[in-house]
Amino acid sequence: MKLPIVAIVGRPNVGKSTLFNKIAGSRIAIIEDTPGVTRDRLYEEVSYMNKPFYLVDTGGIDLADEKFNDEIKVQAEIAINEADVVIFVVDAKEGITSNDLVVRDILRRSNKKIVVAVNKIDNKDSYDNLYDFYELGFDNYIPISAIHNTGYIELMDEVTSEFKTKEEKEEDPRLKIAIIGRPNVGKSSLTNAILNEERVVVSNVAGTTRDSINTVFKYHDEEFVLIDTAGMRKKGKIYENVEKYSLFRSMASIDKSDICLLVIDAEDGIKEHDKHIAGYAIERGKGLIIVVNKWDAVEDANISEFKKLVRSEFQFATYAPVVFLSALTKKRIHTLMPEVLKVNENINREIKTSVLNEVIEDAYSLNPAPSYKGKRLKIYFVSQTGIKPPKFTFRVNSKGLVHFSYERYLENKLRENFELEGTPIVLKFKNRNGE
């Protein structure tokens, strides 16, 4: 299920960030920070009335000397190009400003659903100002007050009126592979190399994400779906110039995939944003393979040394296999698909309950949990409760006694004993009484 995208736009000091926090605060699914991953929080996955969507903060739009500065221009463009619905926040007390009119012109060209949130409707006088904003020429105006917490339900009902409620994903047995990464790392070349290597393209199907193409190809007589995020670039360099938005552009493709191929430029080295993108794929429970591209262009190339660097930089994903290749010359391209097949097995791996409990009992005997205020964590039983990625539920005396470091120890023991390369795993702890 591709989640819709809602972008909030507006000039500074109109209450945009307050609204963002209000909507994000009501979310059901909270995206937790993965240890070792930091990033600008431009988005949240939120849910309203069981309708999940992405909420994106585009920053304050302001005029400087009658023209946008470059960064703001990018933010406005992204809101237009990517969002399904735009919430345009204006200030009832100040009325329509020249900034509002410029934003209005951009949004009207977008043909997207625009909901105008007229904020700071705190008394009768400001309510009378609501009608002035009809001059903007949009269809939907909702009076709201961040201070008095009014209008929120009406706003969200309108914003999400055409969104679907959360449902089970439609099962497609074919493995879906997303190629992700920063701009200009060779995603497009890798797409072409995979397809040329296999030589059998079954069909090209337009993807549900704007401008992306899902290509079905065959490898060893089995069909796979390649989700081409490289095809998402629009004309011009708007997205190339602001790297932090490449994560935003990849989110829908990551969501639709089973395994993500994170492409890194061997010449350019590992950047902080490579980690941001990897972190998002892990948060979403996707299999991960790190693909070091342009390897043939590196002088004095040493695979083991570069792999050490990758492990050091991606300490939160030491389980991800690393593949070295050159998409352009197709050198070592043959090493990629075998890794994909292996990771596919692992994201679907199911482990016998008896064997699982044996391993955890041994791990606990070897290193019992530390005591806290005279109490010690006890593990009664563990069972696998899901795949894609593998999920394990532990029945314990008190889940409040589970320390992060001990959870990491249990995860490491599972990885030592079972073939789980390339897949994140989820550990859940429940009290014996079911809570």
C-alpha cells in the first residue's frame, strides 16, 4: 500500500510547525530512531482515523527582495511535485500577504488538492477575516486555532477524505527490489546493468509512485520486480542540488519493496546521507544490501579495507552484505543477484520454536540479564511471530527490565546461530500475563 503524502506549506510564523506537531502527535505508528542513525526529521508517518499517510514539513516560505531564495524554491517545488494533498497555512490576524499570493500562484498550477488552513481564528474579529482568504481562489477553507485547539477534526477530515484505511497488503509473490541512494551514485546505471545482464525483460509497468517504473525481469527462470527510483528524477537539477530530499523521494519505493539495494559511490566515499537512507529502509523492516558502485574507478582498490570502512560507518547495519561492482562496465555485476536471493531467503526465514528456545536459554545461561533495583529479567518463552522481517516475541517477567544493551545481546545471539544476513530482525517483549 503506497501511503499518500500530505505537505504543509506556508510562510514563517503562521503556526505551521505547531500544526505539524499536532498532527504528528496524534500518530498511531511512531517511527523510532534507529540506534546510530541521525537525520533531519522532515517527515513523520502518521495516521488519522486509521488512514495512514506521510506528513511532510516543507519549511517556511518567505520572499526576499521579491524573489524566493533557492532553498525555499526547492521546498515549494517538492510540495507541489510529491504531495497528494497540500495544507496551505495562512494567518487570519495578518490577512493575505504578498508571500501568500506567491505561494497561491505556485499551488494553483499544481492541480493538487489544496486545503487552506486559516490559523489564529481565536475570536469573532479574526473569524470575520476568514472570508478575505476566499480571494486565494481555492475550494477548501478550514478555520483553525492552534492555541484553542479548534478546527483540527474538520481540517483532518477534509485532508484525508479520499485516503484509504489501513488494509492488508495485496500479496504479490514476486520479490520486489528497490534501488535507492543519493543522487548521482549510479542508480540508473545499476538498473540498466541488472536488466541487461539478465537480458529478459517481461514487461514495463507504470508504478503507482509518480515517475517510477516497475520493471519485471527474469533471473534463473524466476520473475522479480525492480523498482526504479532513478526514474523519479524530473527535468532540471532541483532534486540533485538538495540531497536531503532524496530520502523523501525514495520513501514510497522503499515501502513497496522487499529488499533495498543501497548504492554508494566508491569514488565519492560514504556520506552521512547514505546512512539516513539506509536507516529508513531498516525502520521499514526491509532487507538491505549495500552496493559499492564505480569500484573499477578506485585507485589501489582493496575490497577488505573498504569493507572495514563500510562496517565502521554502518554500525547499525553490520548484518547487511556488501557487494562491490561497476554498473557502467558491468564488472562484478554477476555477484549481485546471488546475494539478493540469499537475503530473500533470510527475510522469509522461519525458525523452529524448540530450536529458538534452546538458543535463547543457552544465551541467558551464559550471560544472565543484569539486575535492576533488586529485580532481574527472566525469559520464560520465545516464539517467532512474523516474517519480512523475522519477528520474535519474548514472554518475560517484566518487559520494563529489558535494557537496550541486553536486547542487542539477544539479537546478536540470534544472528550467530541462524542465517539472518541482510535482514533486520524485530524483538518484542511481553509480560507473561499478556501485556
